[in-house]
Amino acid sequence: MKPIFVIVSFLCMLTLGCNSDMKQQSENKTFTYLALGDSYTIGEGVSENERYPVLLQDSLEASGIHLSDLQIIARTGWTTDELSEAIDQAELSIPYDLVTLLIGVNNQYRGRTPDSYRPEFVNLLERAVEYAGDNSGRVIVLSIPDWGVTPFAGGRDKEQIAREIDAYNAINREESEKAGVAWVDVTAISREAASRPELLAPDGLHPSGLMYRYWVNDLFPLAFEMLKDGKFE
């Protein structure tokens, strides 16, 4: 009986050692995140730590998903074509474990048509998937917020703005579904700013840190599921 006990004990030690090593490896894993967009991604009007990509990073870190790098390619006022040009000039560390994309409000603001938005958005979506290691399961698209409810839109046709934003979002949602990419609706909460001024930054146009936290409430579960099982195989 003694030899059997010794063998069992030895196997248990090996198993515990393996489990411990696996846990340590899990804790040591680090991930990379690329956020693509415009003013909503760069966080115009709020502090750096209130940007939604930073808040998402913080939430993932708090849940044991360690991000070694967050790269943001975004600027206030960018349209789809301007974001694409900026990506061309950027130094990217491909592949990324997570990629988010939010773009189109400035296309609408400048009076461009949804029909012209579609091919440019599709191009950016395809690039986002490519930067995620050709893994559509690591990409999240966010809908375009409705700036028509903000004080900045005073004197404008807010119903028309809403219709056009909806048309743009119908496109990015449809194309996201075709590509097998996750899509998150942040437009609904953006419209609550009509009666909740705390959801807006001091400039009366862009989201406040509070609104971005609401966004992350929806983004976090998706991002966590995408990353919890480890890096690319």
C-alpha cells in the first residue's frame, strides 16, 4: 500500500504544480487594445482617464484581464476617410487582441450621404478585423451617438439629425452583423442627454465621463468574454 500512496502523492504534487503554473500563466497574460474613432474615442471635453477606451481598460484590469498596451487612433472631427488616412500613417503593433471602432458622426455632420458612408465604413471594418489577427470575434463596433439632443444643436432640425443618425447606424449595424463583429448601441443612452445634462461634457456636445461609464457597462461583458480565454492561438 505504501508504494501506491507514494505514487498518488507524487501525482497530486504534479497536478497541483501544473494547476499552479496554469494559474500563474493566466495571471501573467497581457493583452493589447486598439481603439479607432473620432472625438468620442479620444474623449473630447473630458479628462484622459474618462475616455471610454481607458475606462474599458480599467474595468478589464480590475477583472484580471491585463492590458499591456492601449493605442488610440482618433481625433475630433475625423470622418471615415480621415481616420483611414491616419491609420495609414500610424505605427501599428499588429495583431491586437481587441479592436473597437466608432466612426461616422462627422460624415453626417458634414452632410455626406449614408450611401457614401457604407463603403468607407466597410473598409475600416475590414481593416479592424485584419488588425485583430483576422479574428472578427475580437472586434466591437459602437453605434454613433445622437448629437442632435445636445445644446450644441440648438436651432437645428433635431428630428432630421436623429433620422440621419439612425440611417448611419442601420448601416454600421448591418455591416457589423455581416462581418460577424459585435455591435453595441450607445445611441439610446446618448439621447437621454436631452433631459439629463450630467451626461454631457461642459462643452454641451460631447459625452461626459458618466455617459462613457454607461457605455463601458455594455462594452465590458463583451470584451471580457473575448479575452478571458487567452491570446490568439
